[in-house]
Amino acid sequence: MDFLYLIIFGAIAGWLIGQIFSGKGYGLVANIIIGIIGGVIGGWLFGLLGIHVGNAIVNSLISAIIGGGILVYLLNFFGKKV
């Protein structure tokens, strides 16, 4: 069941990141991949800094959005389009 939540939150976070950074989505598969990798980055960063926002679901979604935003920013910074 955790894997299903990871896919769902990854898709939601990836879609939100697509809306924030470029005004359009990157496609379903890319959104899921960006959201999952962003969740890992955000979870690591939140854990490192000792940040916990709301309950587990809200914290996971916010960390995935922030981590995905960092990932998209770095990819755009280094000239790679997602």
C-alpha cells in the first residue's frame, strides 16, 4: 500500500511542480518520476533539517513538492529539459 501512496503522491506532486515551474505538466510518467525523486530529496532534506509539517500525508506531499521543485530547478539550471 505504501508503494501505491508513493505513486499517487508522486503524480500529484509532479503535476503541481509542472504547474509551478512551467505552467504545464511534463506528462504522466515524467510527473510521477519527478514527484518520486522529489519526495526522496524532500524527505531527506526535511529529515536533515528536522522539519515536520502537519501529519504524515501533508508532510509527504509538501516535502515531495519542495524536493521536486529543487530537482526541476537544478535540471533547468544545468540546461537539461525534463
